[in-house]
Amino acid sequence: MGTTRRKFTREFKVAVVREVEAGKTVAQAAREHQVHPTQIDQWRRDLRRYGERAFAGNGRAYTDEARTAALERKVGQLAMENDLLKKALAALETRAGAPEGVKKKR
């Protein structure tokens, strides 16, 4: 059976990073806390980059890039829906007998 993933609290991660920033070597902190040195480096990068928003929750941390990508996807989806509705409205107007080129006021 496989090993289970360890979960570290935000407070633990911040404490380990602060120890390293206070002068302790990454290797020494890694040995003391039984964490891989690369993991501590990742925590340092995240804390430096995202500040108080770092280590927000389970899984991937909330980032500005992720929010921007999600909003861009939503804008693209809404633009496609808008185009579809415009085409449907134009088709309905031509079926209703409205002369082409003359738009009804909405």
C-alpha cells in the first residue's frame, strides 16, 4: 500500500521559511522538520511571490494568474454566446418579415 501525503499547515510552512530567513541553512531546516530541501525552496518562493495569500488552502493556492485565466475563459465563452444570440435574432427578424438592413428599436 502507498504512503499517504503529509499535509502541512500554513503556520508550519511560514515558521520553517522564517527559520531559513533568520539564518538557518535550508539543509538544516529540512533535516529538523523532515521535509525535502526543494519543498522549503518552493515555500520560500510562494511566500515571497504571494505574501499573505500564499498557502491559502488545499491543493493549488489561489493565484492572480489562475483568476485571470478563469476570467479570460469566461469572457471567451460569453463572447461566443453573444455571437450565437445575435445570429439567432437576425434569423428570427428575417423570418418575421422585417426588411433587411432595417433594424428594429429594442
